[in-house]
Amino acid sequence: MNIGLGFILIPIGVIFIVLSIFSFQKNEKTKGYGMLIAGTVILSICILLLLGMYDPYRNYI
């Protein structure tokens, strides 16, 4: 289940980072920084899920 959630979060994080690049080009710096931080956090969580370091369902089994 963690691997599936990790694979779902990859495109979402990449979309946030790409949109932040477009925001920087339009001189919308606060929006760009917010989306860049959100994309980075999402990709960090994705890496933790894919490596198995974080398991949100471990107490339910």
C-alpha cells in the first residue's frame, strides 16, 4: 500500500514544482515559493513511503 501511495504522490509533487517554476517566470514569488515548498514536502514524503521508512498502516495489522 505504501508503494502505491508513493507512486501516486510522485506526479503530484512534480506538478507542484513545475507550476512553481512557471510562477517564478511570471514574477509571482510568494505563490512560487509556496508551491515549491509543497512540492518538495510531497516528494520527501514519497521517498519515505517508497523506501519503507514511514508506514502509516503499521498499527492496523
